[in-house]
Amino acid sequence: MTLRDKACVTGVGETTYMRGSTQSAFELQIEASLKAIADAGLDPKQIDGVIPIGIVSATAEDFIDNFGIPDLRFSALVPHGGASPVMALQCAAAAVAAGVCNHVLIAFGRNVTGAAATKAGARIHTMPQFHYVTEFEYPIGNAAPAQIYAPMAQRHMALYGTKVSHFGEVAVAHRQHALLNDNAVMKKPMTLEDHANSRMIADPFRLFDCSLESDGGAACIVSSAERASDLKHRRIFISGTAAGHPDQPGAITQRPDMTSLGIAKAAQRAFQMAGVTHADIDVAEIYDCFTYAVIRQLEDLGFCKKGEGGPFVEGGRLRLDGALPTNTHGGLLSQAHVWGLNHIVELVRQLRGNAGRAQVKDAEVGLVTGYGDLGDGAVAIMRRG
């Protein structure tokens, strides 16, 4: 059995992204969910599957109570950080393809800048998948994500000659796209010089190499292909989807190859399932917790060989008018950080042809990735019907 074209993303929704929201993560999650349901042309009571995403998240029971769902047939948790939304696409596609349910809601909400927010380092160390890092590296100061991922980037630079300017190419492209997006947090233009002169956070990561701390919610609806034909928008098929985990997923510094990512295992399976080649990809939404993560994923996805990701992004290749428009909404670096669910929202809008000023002309096939925890990865290839 294959999941190719058995499921569609039929609705997407997101809140206003900002810093200092007065809404709780739960309220933001519910608001985004209602927008996605309305976008699909559904009634909340028609949702019969739920995958809540996030460290602090609504439960399946919360959705039953708040939406009056009479018969929730499926629910799941996908606890893999920023890889979770795209992994949830795979899970939801499998559920609707098997006939377990018809419409699965994937939803996320986040408030990390308000009064109730905790520090980033403290948040990740409440997650059980970080227990090796918490036990052995946290005591010597390796606390925040930038510190944890920095050795991976340093190793890539040492092995392959990746440069600060390569990181800058990613940051500048995403900022240019955010300037076209009314629902983006960052609205100030950025140059390569601005990137290079931004303050150091954890060598080699500078401020503009790091994703935003922002508040907001995002959601999408996955429906069976059959049910999707009766709904509001043209069908956006999930043609290929896969997930993968790195060797020794609990600690980056203890791997034989510190630059390894799980998405290397997933990419070939997703492309094979979708029946497309890299040349067919019109637009890419790639998880960008750090600029380096985009470069490494481009390598493992097969757009270039390992070690060639830095030169690959040179010359504006990732910009809207480049060969591979990437993170056309601004990404986590410049739009907002909602664990990458905004990447799914953007890809769907691109394939529908309603992405506004950042629309990629004649976009028919696109790709979205997730990157979570210490290198978990997921990829979904979608096409418009």
C-alpha cells in the first residue's frame, strides 16, 4: 500500500503572529483550528480526528468539549519537536487512507513571550527526548538550542568549508520574503553585512541565524481524497511523505558523524512515493530553526551533495526569483515560530495560487520539511489537483 494521493490538505489557518500576545497557547491553538476548519468549508463537528502539537497543547478531549465533536474516531500525539507537524501529515494521511476517519485536525499554539512564558532552555529540558543532554551537557552550560546545535554547524564548516556568508544567504532570502508577508513579525530589511555584523549567540550562530521567539497558532485539516473533492478549495494532494531519525538521536556530540540528520533516511522514500524528481519541485518550505539547518536539509534532500549546501544557496538561489524559492513566507527566521506548521500553511497557499505577493508563478509541486529535537526529520511532497 502507498499513501500517494490518498489524502489532501483541505484547510489551513493561522492567527496573527506577534510578540507579547495576551492569549494563551490553548486559545491561539483553538483560534487557528477554527480558521482552518472554516477554510475547508467544514463545521467543527465534522472533525473526527485530532493531532494536537506542542509541549503545552490542547488534548483530544479539549477539542471534543470546545467543538462539540460527537464522534472523535482518531487521535494521536507526535512528540518530535519541529518535525511533529510534517510527521503528523504522514500520520493523518495514513488514518484517512485507511478509512479510520475523514477529517484530521493538526493544530499548534504557542505563547513564549508573554508573562507566563519560560526560558527556551528550560522548556526543552522538560522534554524527555532531551534527557541525555539534560543529564550530561546541561550541567556544563549547554542549555539553549543554539548551544546544542552549534557543534554540528562548526563540524560542517570544518569538514566542508561552509562559510558565515552561506548562512547569511539563507537569512537574507527569508527576510526578503517576510517583507512581502503582512503576517510576519520581522519587517526590517536585512543585508549580508547586517547578518555578518549581528551579535554572536553561540559560535557560529549569530542573532540572525536563529529562529524567532514569537507567539501564535497554526492549523491544517487533512481529509481523504474522496471527501476533499466535495470541499471548498481545489485539492492539494499529499503525494509523498516520510519520516526518519538520526543515528543516536539523543545527543549530537556523541554521534560518529555530528552532521547527520534523520531527513536523509526519509527523503528518498518521499520522492519515490510521490513519483517526482528534484527538478519538479517549484517551491520549498524547509524548517529553519537555524540557517545551518536549511543548508543541511537541502543536502540530505538531494538537491546537492553533502558538503555542497553552502555554495548551493549562493547567488540568491533561495529567493523568490531564484531557482528554488524557499520559505516564501519568511520561515521561522523571519515570519514566526510555530514549530513549522506555518510552513505547511504556506505550501498549501502556494499550490492553491493564493500566496499573495510571494506567490511562485505556476507552482504545481512543492515540498515541506520538519526538523525536530536533535535531528529528527520529516518531508512531505504535495501537488495541486
